[in-house]
Amino acid sequence: MNTAGHSEATARRGLELTPFRGLRYDPDRVGSLAAVTSPPYDVVVRPDGLHHLQDADPHNIVRLILPQATTPAERNEQAARTLRRWLSEGVLAADAEPGLYVYEQRDGDGLLQRGIIGTLRLSDPAEGVVLPHEDVMPHVVADRAALMRATSANLEPLLLTYRGNGSAAAASQAVERAAEQPPLLSTTTEDGFSHRLWSITDAADVARVQSDLAQHQALIADGHHRWATYRRLRAEHASPSPWDYGLVLLVDTARYPLRVRAIHRLLHGLPVAQALAPLDGLFRIQHLDVPLPEALESLADAACADNAFLLAGDGTFHLVDRPDQDLLSRTIPTDRPAAWRTLDATVLHSTLLDQVWHIPEDDPARIAYIHDTAATVRKAELDGGTAVLLHPVREEVVRDLARQGVRMPRKSTSFGPKPASGLVLRALDL
């Protein structure tokens, strides 16, 4: 997204990306690079996915981003001890010179995504340089901040997007030139994605990339809680300091469009029958005795016309749509744009969770946020809870609301593909 039309101050100071000495696994000291990677911390389905990753390799990055111990303080200290041990043993080692990193992801269906990893100067929302589009949960920010304080590290990059100026732009040219060279690393993870990484260390090349990116603003695609964490930790340290910057992956979606998926809800302790009972007369309810793919097609069709949700957990699916308009007028705040008031996530949180089911959206004992559709349904069936499946919102809606400074309900979108954690880390004391 170009900053044309924004204030002169914003135009003068856009994205400031700087090189850093990346921490990377020594492939000779781990089973394989694929075996030490992980999805981002909030995508790991727990506990099954967590245990699977821990068993994949004793050095899997999940032991740093999701350490396991009896108390939060012990978890964070355990991560710090593990990181220090891996550094002393050479499992992780810093690259000899600072650079920007070109990162590529490719799947078997033809998707190709490339971007640049670096440390980005942190900014306040009023500057209009980095645009958030979702609210955050304070307890998650506090949890991530405690982990970063203990480790003094950025363990995984955020995913930010910007709209570049075409193939002639310096950043685009640098990305494509790097991708023609032998990579620093290449691996294929069990989800079928191949990953490659290169570094840009030439001072003139870095300067050209920086000059190009300084003309742009970015949208947070994935990592709102970590961005809020970066900003909290920056406020705790006198500037200038390494905490003035945070690890990010910047993707030019004019060249490499991202996929936008929904994030689903798992309601603990609320069986499907109890979730449906108060909706009778307020929504249309259709019972669908079909496989998950067909149920999702029905959800997509219904979501094109009105707010719609798919409830599951009792062995079948229930399409809930056509909400009563009087109910919405009573429960949806009126101080936001129409595009926000009509979001499925808005109706879910303001109407269903708050007013009908009385479930606090930030209580992990009552609600979980899961990216994987099938996993959400499976866990609901195992736990006797209710899975609430959503249809994804369009990317242009997200961008338009972000430009207006309007935050969507938390966990409204899942942009991807997300960068794999474990390919390059940042230690703040290097």
C-alpha cells in the first residue's frame, strides 16, 4: 500500500527495515531442518500438535515458542535455559554478518510466496506505518512479553503485507535476484510446503531495498499479539535500544497475494444442543447430515447472502444463518462502519458470545481459537463442546477497515501461508 494521500510526516517515514545477524540451526546438529520447524505458536493445535512437534526432534523450535512447565515463570525460564544451551552447543549459531533474508514458500498446488525478513522499526498506530486490523487479548500479550523478556529474543517473525510498485521496484528486484542464487537453506515440511532462505548482505543492495520500503505502509496479516508485545517491550527500555525493532516478514501482495482463511472457535463446556437451543426463533437453523467439505460449501453459500455460522460437535453439522434483524440492532454497536457491523465475527462476538451464550471472548477456559477446520470439529466431538466454524472475510474488507483505523474482532482472519518458525531467529544481544 503506497502512502500517497497520507500526511507528509507519514510519507517521509515509512517502513524502516534493518539487517540483523540471524540465528539459524546448524543442519549437522539436528535431525533435519524440517524436523525442527513449527507453525507459529498460535497455530499449533494443542496438545496433539505440540506433542507431535516435540517428538519430531529434541531441538524443535516449539520448545522455545511453547515451552512446557507447571507455571508461566518456569516455562519462560525453561525457554531461556534451552536457548542458552542450544547456543553454547552450536545447535543455533548466528550468521557472520548482518543481512536481510529473502524467504520463499511453495506448495504442490502452484502457490509461490516470497518476502523479506528483517527487523522493523516499531511505530505507533497514529503514524499510519503499520496498520493493525484486529484487537488483541491482554493476557496473550502479557504471556508473549514475558517469554521475550526471558529469552531476549524474537523467536519467530510476524507476517506483514504491503502493496509494492511492480516488478521494477528495488525490493522486488532484490527478492528475485536472490532467488536465482543457491539458498542458505532448503527444506520441505510435512505439510508439503518447501522453504528456501537467502541473505542480502551487500550494503548497496540493502540500501536500495530500504529506500523502496520507506515509501510504503504495511498491514499486519498475522501477529497482532506479537506486534503489541514488541511495542510493550519497547516502552520498557530507554531508546535507542534493540527493542526499538521487531522481527518481521514483509510480503508484497501485489506480486504474491496471500490466502485469507477464517479462524474458528471451540466453546468448552457448551454442548451443541445447548448452543442451539437459545437460537431457535432468532436464526434459521438447518441440520446438515453431510461430510465437512459439503457443509463448508453450504456455509459459503449462506455467508454470501447474510451472516452465517456452522456449528458442530455432535457428529453432524448445523447451519445457523438469517439472524433476526431486531436482535442485531439490539446487540451490535452502532458507532462503527457498516462493513464492521455486518462482519460474521462481529455478530459472533457481540451477539452470540456476549448476549446469547454469555461466554467471555478472552477466557481460555471457555473458548479456544483454532485455525484448522477439521481439528476444531474433532476437538469439539472429543470434548463434548461446540465448534463454531466461520467463512473467511475478503482481504479488501480487512484493508479498508484497517485504513479507517477500525479494528475487527480478535482472531477474525488467518492470512497465509504463514512463515515457518525455526528457520531464522533474532537474538537482541547480537
